[in-house]
Amino acid sequence: MTFDPAGKDYPLYNTALAEARRREKQMMFVNCSKLGALLITYVVMQRLLVYVYYVVAASFHSGTLIPLPSKALDYLRENKEFTDSTFFSMAGNLFVVVLSVIILLILARLVLKVDIKDMMRPRLKHIPQGLMWMPLCLLINLVISYLITILQSYLSAVGVTIPESDFTISTPDTASIVMQFIYVIVLGPLAEELIYRGLILTLLKPFGKWLAVFFSALIFGMMHGNIPQMASSFASALVMGVVAVQCGSIIPTLVIHICNNILASYMDFSDALGWSNGLEVFSALRIIVYIAGGFVIFVCSYRLLIKEEQYALTAGQRFGQVFLNIPMLAYLGYLLYKIVSGIIKAN
């Protein structure tokens, strides 16, 4: 039906549109506030759980209970050999991330009534779907990482250092390698998918699939805290977000995430395990990724198109509702602060 601005039905249409926009704004405010509050809570919990881990680690290493965080920190400072090990850092990451995600999902479900179980429901087709899109995401990561390396070299020549994460296994003993594998390859990807695809897409998807995909990718990229990982993670997360939306599940993106982390950390494990042909195998894997990723681009990329529904608010208004929401703004500001402070500290 079309409406004539001069016709008798236009005032009724205008009133209905204004009411629809008001309701949409209200629902967006509620969901964005829930999301922002949950993400801020996640950050706070991680900060608190770090000190809990210090107590647990110091008590475990010493063989006696050290209940106070300050005493635990003093003990850990006196045992640098233990704290400098890969086992200590990876065990800490596992302890903090796993517990904070569990607590966050409990709060989301029981307190804020956010249910992401539909995004976690596995189907037989999900693993093949993840494997199909995996080469494209890996290709994006490799290309962006290569471009960032060029940028880093240029900036380094003019005296600017861009920090990046280091997952080198400093103490290549069995416990450290196993702990890093569990964190980087298994539980880390699962935790991140539950939050950055599951939780974010669930809360934002009702207001636009592309909006949800963009913000899940933006937050996923920024949370890495450094420009190299942020750029590649954001770009590949756009594809992963679309895949999750199209499939209605995080299972395919979990497959992609695990495969990506295997490739990204392959040389770290190769060096730690002393594989003599590690570099040659890694080079071969990259060539396979380039070929397979190019194939997916030319043959399957049309499947990444998303058909949007009609909304009362314009796309700009809906994006503004997310960006200008106070809890979301506070969380995004925190992520930006981490990135900027990391660059300043490195220089």
C-alpha cells in the first residue's frame, strides 16, 4: 500500500510510524543496555578473577594456603621462574576466561533473561558449513596480517612501535604445551564464540543482521587490544558473523575459529616441539589456504549476502542507538583505551 502525503490516510500512517520508531528505540535501548552491562561485567569479573588466580597459583605452588591476594603477589614475585613459565600464563588465561564466561552466561540467563541456546544448537550440516567458509576467513587473516606487517615495518623505520600479542611457548615442557593447546585451540575459541557471536548476535540481530554482524566484529577485533590482531580479527569476524547469522548457530564459526587458531599458532607449537620441517609444512598450509580461499571467493561469496527485514528506524538511527548507548559507549571506550595505552607504553 502507498500513502499520499495529501491523502486522508497519511496522518494515520505517520502516527503509526512514529509509534513503531518509539517502540524500536525502546527495545534497542533495553537490549543495548543489557549487552553493554554484560560486557562491562565481563571485564570487571576478569579483573577480580586475576587476583583469585594469584591466590590459587601461589597456594598450589607453595603447598600451603595463601588466602590474601597481597601475600600471594609477594610470593609470586619471589618465584619468577614459576610466573615466567608458559604454564603459569596459560593456566591463568584458562582460569579467568572460563570462569568469567560461565558467570557471565549465568547472569545473562537468570538475571537479564538473555537466552543464547538457539545459537548453540548443533546440527549435522554445521561442521561442513564451518569447513566451507574456513579457507576464506584464514585467507583474510593472512592477507591482513601481511599488510599490517608492512605497516609495522614502515612505522618502525620512523620510530613508532606497534605492539602485538606473543604466544611463544617460553617453557616448552609437556604441561605448558598442553595448557597452551587447551587455551588457544579449544576453550579460548569456545569462550569467545559464546560471547562475541552468541551473546552479541542474539541481542542485536532483532534490529538488523548487518548491524549485529558489524558490532560483533568490531568488538571482537577491539577486544584483542592491539592493532595487528584487531585488523585481521575484525575483517575475518565480518565473515564469521554472517555465517553465524545465516546458519543460526555459532557451531560453524567455532570450527572456523579453531582452524584459524591452529594455523596462527602452528609455528609456536612447531618450535616448542622441535619439528624439523615445521616451516616447510606451514608454508605449504598457507599456499593451500590461498588457493582454497580464492576458490571460495569466486564460487561461494554470493552466499554471504544477507536479506534484511524492514525496520521503523533507518540504518543510521539504529547504528546510532548502539554507539550512543551509555553502557556500550563505556565498553567501547575501555577497549579503545586499552589499544591506545598499549601503543603509548610500547613507545
